[in-house]
Amino acid sequence: MYDFYAKKFKNYITGGPFYRVELGRRDGRISTKASVQRQLPGPNFKLDQLNSMFARHGLSQTDMIALSGAHTIGFAHCGRFSKRIFNFSPRNMIDPTLNFRYALQLRQMCPRNVDPRIAINMDPTTPRTFDNAYYKNLQQGMGLFTSDQVLFSDPRSRGTVNLFASSNAAFHNAFVAAITKLGRVGVLTGKQGEIRRDCTRPN
């Protein structure tokens, strides 16, 4: 479980909440890229797609929005959002839900035909702090992915974004509840799988 503790500690030292990780999870002995490709949200997902994917695992819309807040740290490769800033639609080269000044900054950092290895911070304001700036950015049209910005642009989820933007504590509490539920998804039982000593590889 070292890897799980490392991630938990990284969350804490960057300003995130400290919480107890449930131990003893049984996981499979084989891990493949193909097995998870359809289990992760895409950068262009809309709200219904996000809700549907998370609901399949017993997670609510509030859980999904709280977990999306993990984008307050980390980075993304330019190709994951290039369409939003160069070729959004025949009428709009730039996604109209994207803050125009931020879009121009993204164009400078990620020009056309940029090296695919180049990546930028998901959170342009406090990229090394686990805080609620992610939600404040959404209010300003500075969600990097469509799947980020839609949380504010869609009125069905906007209220939760506004709540988390107004209260770091509310975000942290919701994040702990959601990630605890996420840790219970797909647990094997009986003699299936194993309890890994290192989460990154089978024993």
C-alpha cells in the first residue's frame, strides 16, 4: 500500500485534507491499459457523460465534481485540449466557454504542431496547492478541459461549483467522502486477487 500512502501524503503536503485510507483492499493480479480505457472520463465529456460514468460506480454528481477538483494540481499535454483553442467549430476557432485571455495564453504555451511531450499546469493560478482555486477558475472560464468547464457552464452542476469555490472546507470534506467511496469501487473478495504490498505491481 506504499503507493496509496505516497499519494495521500502528497495531497496533504500540498495543502489538501488529511484522511484515513481504508486498508486491505484486494486487487487483481493483472493490470492492463485496455481494462481502464473506458473507465476514465475523457477531456471532452459533457455533464451527462460524466454523471453516467461515475454513477455506474455508485458515485453521485457531487462526488464527481469533488473528485474533479483534483485537477487543482497536476498537468495535461497540449493535445488533450488543442481543439478548444484552435479549431473548436466552423464559427468559433476558440471555445466560447473558454476565457478569451486564457485561451490566448494557452495558444502561446501550446502552439500548433507543438511537441506532444509538452504539458502545462491544469490550474493556472495555484498549481502546487491542493485548494479550491480549481472551482474559482471555472467561474472565470479557465477550466482546461471541456469536462472541467462544463461543471460551471451547465446550470445543473453550477451550484456545487459555486459552493466549493466559496468554501475550501466544503471542497475538502466532499473530496474526502468521494475518494473514500472511490476506494471501495471494484474490490475483489474471497480468494480473488491479492492485497498488494506495492499498489503499482502484483506481489
